Amino acid sequence: MFYVFCQVFNDPIHGTVELHPLLIKIINTPQFQRLRNIKQLGGVYFVYPGASHNRFEHSIGVAHLAGQLVEALRTRQPELDIDDRDVLCVKIAGLCHDLGE
């Protein structure tokens, strides 16, 4: 087994979020960075000023939650044979789900 050094993000909802280096490479692409400029809730922030988060922040949170979900499945259902690669793939899917927006 080898160790991977993850980058840590502080998320206002999820707290400390650790991201695999491959996820960081995806985040650092221009395609992903453009999500910083897209509001998650459109014009809702005009009515509710606190609702100003963007798809960039949202996607990082989804990657984190997707990772928690697949880790729970790995623990509770060992017969699924979920390995580290599977976990990483699910996190990537969560991270990238809004790239077409």
C-alpha cells in the first residue's frame, strides 16, 4: 500500500475536506474553474443574500459526500469488493457532475 498526500479544503458545510491529488488536477483545469462564476441557485441570492454559493463550491461538496457514501458501502457491504480505485472514481463523478452547466 502507498500513501497519497491529499490537499485539505475548509468547507463551511462539511468542515475539513481532503481531496486526492487527481481531484486537485481536475479542479485546476479551466473547465472546472469556470464553475466559480456560475451561481448554484441562479438569481435566488437577490432575494436571499446568503444563498450566494457557486457550482465550484457545490461540486467539491458533492465529491466529499459521494466519497462518504461509497466508503459507507465499502464498510457495510464488503461483498461488493469496493476498492480504492472505485472510491476515487465515485469522487471524480461527484466532482465533475456540473461541468456541463
